Amino acid sequence: MKQIQGSFITGYVTIVVKGHMPELFFQDCINKGVMVWEIKRVDKQACSGNIKLQDINKIKKIKRGKNYKVSFVNKKGYPFILSRFFRRKEIFIGMVLSILFIFFLSNIVWKVEVTGVPKDIEEKINKQLNNYGVHPGAWSFSVDKPGEIQRMLTDDIPELLWVGVHKKGTTFILEGVEKTIVEEEEVQGPRNLIATKKGVIKNMYVSKGLPKVEINDYVEPGDILVSGTLNEVETSDDEGEKKNKSIVVASEGEIIANTWYETEVTVPIQANYELLTGNHEKKYYLGFGDFHLPVWGFESPDYEHTHREDTENALYFFKWKLPISFIETTLSEKTYNAIERTKEEAIQAGIQQAKQELQLQLGQDAEIISEKVLHESVENGKVKLSLYITVEEDIAKAQPINQGD
């Protein structure tokens, strides 16, 4: 019976053999390797039996030269069911279109959920997502990867400490964490302004308080620059006794001083870097595991050097992820460039690099006045510099005045 198992899947037919002693025909079939089962005598001159669909050609060969009439009276199995189904073109086309329509709808973004952040930040996130093309109705393939969306959101929204982005079926889910900005607590009430760094006073802009230093004075960290305690004034109490009383205020102002920084920087004399020319071509594939079936863009660009970037988008049918992906490949032309500097050019590049790094550290309010090379050396194809940089910046910081009891 094992030989006839699965015959419904591959298909089988019932044949009726008419002639003198038809059972001999079936015996001849069995002898020549054709599986026949359920052999029955229909009448004195006819027998019926089942054979596999794949053995029909063998039956026709066996019949040649024999005085038998073979009729096919019944067809069963999936091949015949599918054949009848395909003959009904309207049903077949309707089913195919329905599957394609469901597939299309399953790969559209229908919902965007933002959780974990206040309403105002949620509105900012939704606005940025719209700018990125992430909104209900967007085609999933046109949307950036969740990791790229996460990076752009944290860059564009300073209030976000972290945001997790993942796609679940037709829904984009974003869970954010608001950044807790710890602002330096402003000193309330009477206060002095003290120096935070060593420096030489360059300019002073005092709106409240008593200046304790002058232009060109050298100060150390902690020195009082502007005092909030003004001169004592003479007052009288209820009994007529005279007392001296100090007036304290909240000092305000800017104390600009020249400060100094020592820094080191290393710059290579020779350097190699890649540069994209801007020319690029795109290819599209359907991915089945490691196999990629080209869909569009069959020819490779005539670039000497190519940078390849693949964007893979999973395909869904309803909420189920299919083992098929749509892959967009961008092939960009790139060139390799080599830089060979002279020692003097490397020194100038190092000075510029050191100044930019220091400016980022100090902020835009600080102004770099001058720089001096203290030491330079060349080792292993690199120029190592030790620099002394003069900066003009505000060095004042508020310090509360302790008035005692």
C-alpha cells in the first residue's frame, strides 16, 4: 500500500479496459512497472482499475499492438482540481488580485505610536517623523530603517535622551525617554563674582556690585572680582544710637580675561581618504535567504571603485513576516585620494585642528586670540605639536554672600 500513498497529491485516474480477458492487460501493466490498484470486473469483457497520472504514457505504450480498448473514466487528485480551478479565469484572477491587494495593504504604515514622553515632545516627534516620511499611509519600503530614524530623532530633538524605534507589522512603535537637563542653579540673593580661572583682566562690564580688580590685574581662581558688599552707611536705631550697616546686593557683570591653555595634537604628513563623487545607481532585488533575485537594474555601473549600501525591508502578509525581503542596493562611485603635506602644511593643519577642538570645549562665547608652537617633532610620518593658546573669555562665577545670623 505504500506505493499508492500520496497518489491523491500527484493525481490518479480510473481506466476501463474492454476486450478479451482484460485482466491480462492489467497483469501486463504490473509486469512492466505500472502500479494498478482497486482492479474490478465491470462485466465479462471489461475491468476497471486505478493508475497514477504519471503512468498514463506507459499505459498508451502497453496498449499498442493489443486488441484492447482503454477508456479514462475518472480523474482524481490535486492536479485535476487545480486544472479545473485555472480554467475558471475569473476566480483565479480575482484570487490573485485579492492576495496582491492584501500584500500591498500589509506593507503600508497604518499607525504610529509614541509613548513615554510628555505631550509637547510627542508633538515634536510626530512633526519630525512626518518630515522623515514616517506617517500613516506611507509605503514601508520608502521609510528609513528604525536605527536610522532613532539616530535622526535624537539629533533633531535635544529634549530626547533616548528613543527606541521598532516596527511591528503595520505599526511603528516609538518609546522615548525625556532628557533631564540639569541647569546650574542660579545663586539667589546677595552674591559676589569670583574668578574661575587664572587670567589677566582684559575688560570689565559691571552693572551691580563693587569692582575689586582693575584692567591688567592678574587673578587666581577664587579671587573676588566684584563684591556684593557695598560701603557701610551710618544708621540710627530707635534709641538714637548710631550703627554702621553694610548694603549687600546681587553682583552682576562680565569679567573678560586672557586665559591660557596648553594642548598637544598629532597630524599625519601622508593621509589616504575615500571620496564619493555623487554618481550612483540603484538596483532592486527580492531576497530569499542568501539568494537575491534581480527585479530592476540588471547592469552594473562602469565605476572603477564602488561603495555598496544595501537596505533590506521585510515583507508582511497581515501581521506575519514572510521569508521574502525587498532589497534596495545603492552603488555609489568612489575615488581614493592621497594627501602628502609638507612639514609646514602639517603644522598649520595641526594648529587649526587644536583651535577647533578647544573652541568646541569652551563654547562660542570664548575667543581664541593667539597661539604659539612650544615644541614640534616628526615621528613615524607624523608631526607632533605642543601648543600654547591664548583665549579671551568670561571667567566670572557667582558666589553667595554669607551674612551670618
